[in-house]
Amino acid sequence: MVTATIILQMAEEGRIKLDQTIDRWFPDFPGADRITVDQLLTHTSGVYTYNYDRKFRHETGYHSSAQLIAIAAAHGPDFCPGTQWHYSNTGYVMLGKIAEQIDGTPLANIVKRRIARPLGLKSLRLLTRDSTPAMVVPYKGQTRANALVETVASGAGAGGIVAEPKDMIRLLQSWIRGPILSRKSRNHALADIFPMFGQDMGYGRGIMVIPVPDARFPTIWLGHLGGSPHSKAVLVFDLKRQTYVAAVLNTGGKGEALVNTLLKALDGP
């Protein structure tokens, strides 16, 4: 959500066009002259997602953006750009690198200047390799705090954002109500919703639309889900209840189920 917001802000400023191809920034990436910035945003680019690579899945520690993009390049595309949908962490790593080239500064600085500072989000930041372990809550069984930071800091643009729940909620509030994006950009982010993983959930541009088919209180969530085999983060706005929820688990549990339970508790007996 943070990376997409930054790219949409740059589009508002006329510093990037969403329909332009990415060969300007990645001239050697396979098929870059047919992949657009917007397709990276919507996960319709066909760019292979590095976390599916068998070797990567058995490695720990830090991986640079260049290394992750190289993994995707070696695998080649999953499909022709614009023909299908598949979540690509590599695509968002590439968006992070594009933002860095446009602004001429590291992505961590961009996040601070464009997102955290204007909204007063004191805890929100992009982890870097040299961030202090105290900023990250370890998951169950994790004993090496430095290794955890390096793992989370890998793939800047596709993740690595840390924040207290209250600042996560303020981020989503600013996305939905402003001022972090214009109404035009918010509408554009939700203009094309692509089915996710064959489920009822849909993906726009850095934002998920999640129907909740509860028998008593069916509703829709706007926000984003994220996580790893060891952790889960849920940040959503319940449209029917007009309620924001941020939940983070470090046990690998079902974050969506927890959030739904919390929301249902608001309904009373």
C-alpha cells in the first residue's frame, strides 16, 4: 500500500506516467518494453515473484533489490503482460526502485518524507539492513534478531514496512479519506479490481477489496493483508461497520479470522 501510494503521488505530480513501459528503468529485464508501471501496480505484469524460487525459499538473511529482480529475470515471465493476474512481490520491488530513481534518494527516505512525516506517523518506517532489532517483534521460535531484520528488510518496496497498529490505522484512514492521495487517484486505485487467487477477493492498485460473507453481518473490507509463514498482518476498513482494524500476529495464525472475531464483538449479543 505504501509503495503504490508513492507511485500514485508521483503520477499526480506528473513525474511518472502509469501507462509507460518500464524499460526506461530496467532496460535489460526480459520484456520490459511491454510491461507498464500500471501492470506492476495491479500485479498483471507477468513478472515472476522471487519468493517462489526454490533456492531463495531455503535462504535466510538479506537480499538486495537487484538480487531479487535478477531472480525474476532468470525465471522469465509467468504470462504475457496484461493477460492474467498473479501477485508479484518482484513487481513491487521494481516499483520501489523506480521511485528511488525518480526522487534520487533511498526508498526509506521517500517513505519518511512522503508518508510518515506528513501524517505524523512516528513509528512507521521502511526497515533497512542496519535497522535496530528492537524495531521488530520476533515470531515464535526466532532467536536471531539481526537475521530477522535482514530478512524483513529484503525486498524494499514489496514489504519491510513496520509500524505500531495505531499508525497503520492512520495510514489507511488517510488513504480512504485523504489527504495522502487525491480523490482521483483513490478512484483510479479501485477502478480495476482483479480476482485474487481464484477467490472472491479483489486487487486494485496497492489495495485489496475483501468480501466477508458472514451470515449475520455480510460486509466488505478495504485494506491489505500481508505476512510470511511465521507472521500475519491485517489492515482493513469495514465498510458496513465503518470501523478500522489493524492486527499483527507473530505465530502464523489466521489474521483474517481474528479480525472478523474482533469486529463481530462490536455487534453485541
